[in-house]
Amino acid sequence: MVKRKSVSSRQEKRVLASALYTTPISEKQRRELKRLAARPDSQIDFSDAPERQPRASDVQVGRFYRPIKQLVSLRVDADVLHWFRGRGKKYQTYMNEVLRREMQTNERGR
């Protein structure tokens, strides 16, 4: 009996969100949107619509949503960099977490 080698599944190709959500709509969809836009607000049923969209701070990063990393060049003071590097091998991840916390804190204040 021949033993098969374990093969991992092919990695899925990432597709930009802009490519998914910028497809042109059909003429039928365009007519339907115009018809709905002409309706007065009093005739629209909002009972199944959510109260609001979740803020970015409400999104659980790492559970279902993984933001795409972007390479940047950043100048920081030498002592700040030394302090972050002193935190260990994953100091860049920690820097990202600190920046994300600051972003979420400022979002709430708006």
C-alpha cells in the first residue's frame, strides 16, 4: 500500500475590496434603484434595517477581520524605537497595537 504525502490546500488569492464592490450594475438594477429613490420615506419599511453600522472600534480584529498589512517607511526617535525593540522580537506588532488603540480612542471622542 502506497502512503500518500500530506498536501496542504492551495492558498486563496486575496482580492481587493475595491475590485469586489465596484462592478457596474445592470440596467435593470439601475431602474429599480431609481424607482426606490422616488419613493417617499414614509413608504419605506425600516423594520429589518440595523440601527447603525458598527464603528471600526467595534470590529474584533483577528477573529473574523484581518486587515491587510501595508509596508511603510516611518521615522521615529531613536529612544522610542529602542524602547519598542526592547519589548522583544514582535516589536512591530506591538507598535501596530499601540497605534490601533490610539486610533480607537480618538474615534470614540469624535
